[in-house]
Amino acid sequence: LDVAFSAVGSIVPVLLEEIQAALLAKATKGRDDKLVKVYKWADFVPALEQQCLILTPFCDQTEWEEKVKEMSRDEVLNGESEADTTATSVAAKTLCKPFDQPELPEGTPCFVSGLPATTWVLWGRSY
């Protein structure tokens, strides 16, 4: 791109805005392509194995959060144990409760416990 020195002050901000918009659009698409809603345990670990961000209805109880970590690790390892040198676990972990919560109809069960769900939670894995 050839730009006259006198035009740099007006062109660079426009180019930076275009670059930022393109980067944001690419990152948003990448996130959205890997974001899935899961309503039952049977679909959870397969989505985790596809490196998805998983949005689930959840009962928001620490006991069940820990069970998700244990159960996902056990299911992925299929009876094997993680190596002591593993930097990140294969277990799922909570990432956040999204600020913008999708509608959660009354009576929606938690994807893992079957208890009434109280919130949507985003799950993933450390990579």
C-alpha cells in the first residue's frame, strides 16, 4: 500500500479500524462455530472432545460442578489415568456464567444432575 506521507494521519486510523473489525469478525465466527448447546450428559463429552465451548442448563451446585470434572475426565480416559506430566487435564471445567443468559424455561433440568437448572453455564477445557 503506497500512501503519501501527508495522508498517513488520515489513512492509518481507517486501516486500523478495518483490521480490528476483520480480526473481531474472524474471532467471533471461530467462537460461534465451536459453541454448542447441550441439554443432556450423553452429548456433553462428545462435544468436549470436538473442542467445543458447551453451553448447558446447570443447577449451579459446587458438588455437581466437581462431578462434571470427574465424570468427564473418567469418560475421556476410559479407565486409564492421566500422566503426571500432563500440563492440562482432559476434564471439563466451567468457563463462566454468560452475562447475557439465554432464556431458561421453568422446569428445565440440569444437564448432569436432573435437578432444576438455575442458570446457563459455559464449559470447556484448558488447551
